[in-house]
Amino acid sequence: MTAQPETMGDGLITYELDGDIAVIGLNRPDKRNALSDRFVIALGQAVARATTEARAGVIHGHGKNFSAGLDLAEHSEKPLFEAVKGSRLWHRTFQSIELGEIPFVAAITGAAVGGGFELASSTHIRVAEESAFFALPEGTRGIFVGGGGSVRISRLIGPARMGDMMLTGRSVSASDMERWGGVSYVVEDGTALTRAREIAHRMAENAEFTNYAILNALPRIADMSADDGLFTEAMVASLATMTPEAKQRLKDFLEKRAAKVQAPTS
């Protein structure tokens, strides 16, 4: 049975344990889920909790939007070094998602703008509704991305496309973002959270070590030379097969107790 969501961080975050997945909600709908440092701290606490009691997670926004990004009212008042420390706080929190122990899915509705897009880019799978849109208006506001976007978003869609978004302030539709590589699935309006939950439950069925290796080895291998990457792959692949869970799963497959891979239905 799914438990009722509870709140964390003075109500900024909702947290729900749905079987083996954690569902984390950004809960500032009156501000389009704009992210402040206090908000990001609460998010980090929820992610840390999810890591201890779930095998996969979902992040979504309450109200009409995923997140409209940085709370500019807070940011504009920060002294220089406080701004640096705030950016590094966001980096640590988002890295705990990207390079953590369990995979996360972002369920994107409405706006995924600026820091909201940066947060979504730190998750492993992004499900966007047809009416969702993406923007990086930092250039028009005289600022620069500070939540890891220059690394994560740039790697997803390429520095030229990211630069275009920042220089022009243009909005990009969910379908175009999927074509660019920034979105994994585009779904009908009103269904992103349901689809994200389904995907998270599916990922939670995987062997824990394999999920951990996918999250932590793949991005590092991408930064290596081909030769170093292949060597690292061999080590990780060998370690994965040594776990008791892998041994049992391989035995089940060989003894025809596991389902075979099927061709896609659409």
C-alpha cells in the first residue's frame, strides 16, 4: 500500500515511499517551485533518505511546473563568496543524485527552466509531458548557470545547443528536447508522474550493484580514453558477475526461469 506523502524542509519537499521507490515532490507551487539554497538543502536530505530505504526514486514538481529555476530574489542579495558557496551546495546535492546509489527519474511538467533544468539533468531518466518546456534564460538576466548545467546539460544536448538557449533565452518544447537528447520519454499531459513511477519500479527490480555501476561507471568511462574505458569496463563487468544476486539471476536465465528480451511493441 502506498503511504501518504509527508513533508520535509518546512514543507518545501514532500516524501513518499511507494513500495521500493521514493517519490520526492518539489512543493513550492505558488513560486513555480523556484529553488533556493534552503530548498536544495531539503532536497538533498530527501535524496539521502531515499538512498537508505528505496531502490529507485522519482522527482516531480507539485502544481503546474517542475521548477522555474533559481529563486532570483534570494540570489540577487548574495555577496560574492556566498554565491560561490551556494553554487557548490547545488553541485553537491545534484551530484548525490547523479552519482549516488539509486537511479532517479524526473517527471517534468510545465517549466523546467534554469536551475530546474539543471536538476532534471542530474537525474538518469527524464519523462516530460507534451506541454512541458525547457529554457536557460541566464544570458538575458546577466547571470550564468550555477547548478552544474554547464557540465550536465552540455553533455546531454551539446554545448552549441546549450549556448543557443543561453544566448537567446529561447524556450524548447519537450518533443524538440527529446530529439536533442535532453529528454528520454515524451508522454501525454497528466501522465508524467505515473510513467515515471512505472519506470522507477522497473529500475528497482535490477540488481543493486548493476544499478550502482551504471550510475557511477558509465559517466566516468565517458571521460576516459578508449583504452582506459575498456579496461575499467572489464573490471566493473567482472565485479558485477561476482555478486550473489547476479549469480542467481544468471542461473534463473540459463534454467529458463527468467523472461527473454522481447522486440518492442511500438
